[in-house]
Amino acid sequence: MIYLDSVVYAEQTMTVALGVLENGAKQVLGVRQGATENAAVCTALLEDLQERGLDTSQPTLLVLDGSKALHAAASLREGMEETLTVVRLGIPDLLRRTLATT
């Protein structure tokens, strides 16, 4: 599972790709300066992940915020065209609320 979202660090907006492993461990996979509303930032981050070895031939759950630019960038990446929303996954309510608000 990969979370893609923006955070503010040292007064700069950074878009972060955070991987969550099966055991729950978290790992920063990539960072770009700029917000998820910036299509160039989102595309560059996802392209970088693929260039560094993200295997898009295997299903990967991308957890996205409501950004249209982020969703468009994820949909354009080969192998990432099947993005899912938390609601469509059919997961329990508590986990769905947690994922939806993270």
C-alpha cells in the first residue's frame, strides 16, 4: 500500500509517497517539493518511483487524497490505471474511516 499526500515541512509543501508493508512498517519511498494539486509534482514523483523499481505489474493499492492532479497522474502511469477508492474496497468501517482520514 502506498499513501500519497502533501505535508508541510519547514514552511514548504512536500508531496510524499509513504509505503506501508504487510507487517505495518512504514517507509518513505519518495518526496517532491510541491502540493498534490500540482500535476507536474505528482507525475514526477510517480515516474521516479517507477524508475527506481516500483513494480507496477503487481497490484498496488494507492491511497490518494481528493486531488484531481494526483489522481490523474496515478491513472496515467502504466500499470496504475486501476486505482481504487477506500469505499470500493469493501473493508470494515473502522479501517475505512482510518484510511479515509489519514
